[in-house]
Amino acid sequence: MNQESKNIKPNFLYIGASKAGSSWLFECLRAHPSVFIPIAKDLQFFNLYYDKGTDWYQAFFDTKDAFLAYGEMSHDYFLASKNAQRICDFNPAIKLIACLRNPVDKILSNYNYAKRTYLDKQVSFEEFFNNHSKYKKDETHNMGRENANNYDNLAPFYKLFPSENILILFYDDLKSQPEYFIQKVYNFLEVDTDFTPPMLNTKVNPNQSSRNSTLAHIAYKIAAIVRQIGLSNVVGSIKRNKLVNAMLYQNKSDDKKENLTDIELKMVNDYYKESYPKLVELIEEELPEGWYI
């Protein structure tokens, strides 16, 4: 049975985090025949474009084919409590997916991403971490240490949505057991779990450095402008273009905790580990062992 696009409401959202396998998950979801997800990753409706209205948002789900699951991925949604309330107002029965990454690795990845796209390369990691408000990406997105505080980010959603509507995943599992990881997602969305996405064992959007920092910064700003005028699908198509990516970026080795000094590593670990007991209680799951190292 076909549906008119204006009546289609997403029944799932990926709310966070960035740099936690979201590009791989995006491709796996798009590949599934029972899942519809717009080509525009990061629509950011509930955090950046809420004033455009639900008609604008639901136009991205303009499809005449029938699917079991309709959703989108905007990994900044869980960075502000107001987003949780807006999502609940829109669809209180919606399913939410979050993939959590070791906060130490996450904040280092944030730092490297910030340097690649908008941050002065002279800014040290310690300065970035301790002056988090100064180095946020924009007025609505803080790339600093709060960005990787999983408890604070998730708590507003658990207040508004039943726990059975929230799937918590770990980046550690994606790296070690990708098939198990994606089957959990498909099962949560109530679609065929026997489907094997073609990119199951392929690394999507690997860690990169810019070939030319000035050009990368310009591309980043242009993409933001294009999103603002409602052409997120165009940005999504360009970001998936291998030639464009090859022109702007080059792959490099993964972010490693070894890139931090012992003092920096202790500083970051001490900051985040205080929230671990609260996070375990909130999500009712144990954290991966690697988080405690």
C-alpha cells in the first residue's frame, strides 16, 4: 500500500553520537529493502531547522513506495534537551537509536575533526578540552567535552520516552562484531534481520585529514549554507561522492589514545569516569571494558 508523503512520519531516529560509526550505519540502513532513509544524512530538523515546520521536514520522506521503517540520522539530536522534547511532541512513539563511543576516543576524534573543518590548527588538545565553550562549532553545537558526556546527553530522552523505545549500541561492538551490531538494529526496527548489507565489513567514512585546510574549511561553510536553504539532499549526495572526498581529504590512521600525553589522558579519563555509574544505571547496561582503561 502506497502512502502520500505528507502523511509519512519517521518512526525511528538516530540521535547520536557523531564519530561512532554513523556513516556506516547510514549505508546499512539505506541498503535494507524495508527501510527508507533520506539521502541527506544529518537533516538536523529538531535542532537547527525546527522553525521550518513539519511539512518541510516530512518532504524529505517523499516516497510512493511502502516501507516498514522510515527514519533519519542526525547525530546532534542528543546534544540538547530541547531536542528531546521537540521529538516527543512530534511522535511520542518514535524509536530512538544511539551509538556510544568511549568518551576519551570520542573527544580526541572531535578535536581532530574540528581542526580539519573549522579550528585553528595551533589550538592544542588541552586548550580545546578545557575551553570547550570557546571552541564550539556554532551556536547550537558544542564539539567540546560536553559533546562526549553520554549520560548528560541521554538523560533527557529517558525522561520522555520508554526505555524499550531506545536502543543503545556501542562503537566497540560495531568494530568487533559488525554482523551482530546491525542485526540488533534491524531487530529493533522490526525488519528482516537475515538481510546482509553489502558494506557489512567495509569501513565507511574512515578517519581523514584535509589535503588543503583552507579548501576544507570553505567546503564546510558552503555545506552549512546549502543545508540552511533546504538542500540537505544535495549535501548528502556530494558527501557520498568518492571523487569529491578524494579531492578534499586523505585517509589516515585511526584516532588513538596514545596521541594524548599521560597527563592529558588522565585529565580526560578523570572527567568522564565520574559519570559512568549514572550512565550504567540509566541505560541498564554495562559499559565496554575498554572504557575503563
